[in-house]
Amino acid sequence: MKHLAAVGDALINAAATLATLRSGPDAGKSIRVRNSLLAEAVRLTGIKPRGRYSSHEIADIYEAVVGYAYLNSIIAFEEIHAELTKLLSSGSDQAAYIGLLSYTVDKIRSKGEWDGVLS
């Protein structure tokens, strides 16, 4: 799962950076999305990993889901970027990252592949 999380981490941070290029106090700066924000999104979307995990490990689950979807051609980077940009412009950061995770999970489920993602 670590390699999936590494890919997802890069995709999420790149999409967040591009989403802020045109406006706001962070315009043009590289964005590093906080693990606590991603972990909370996992909790609030109802994804229940088996066992006990630290907040960092739960954030890795978020990143692994995005990485899995990308590497399996279920979602393209452009789609991640467009969805995150839309969600960030219409609500809070927390709501945006919950929305992106829900969107990605729905795309994976529509391909019938969800059962293998967290195993």
C-alpha cells in the first residue's frame, strides 16, 4: 500500500497546488495537504479500515485510494485537479477533500474494484 500512498500523495499535492495558482494567499506556492485533513476525510466518509491506525496511516489510506484509482486508469490527473478545484472553490478545505475522496471511491466502485483497494 505504501507505493499507492506515495503516488496518491504526489497527485493530491500537485492538484492542490494547481488549484491555488490563480487566487488566495498561497497563490503560486507549492501546497502540502495536511495528513490530519486527509485522515479526517477518511473518517467522515465512513471508510472503515481493519485494525488500529495512526492519523498518518489513515491519511496514507486516502492517498492510496487516489493512487490506486490513478494507476488503474480509473481517474486521470486532470480529473483529480478539476474536481478538487471545483470543490475548493465552493466550500471548506475539509468538505473539498471529503468530496474528492467520495468522488474517487464512487469511480472505483463503478468499476467493481473497491473490494481489492484496501487489502
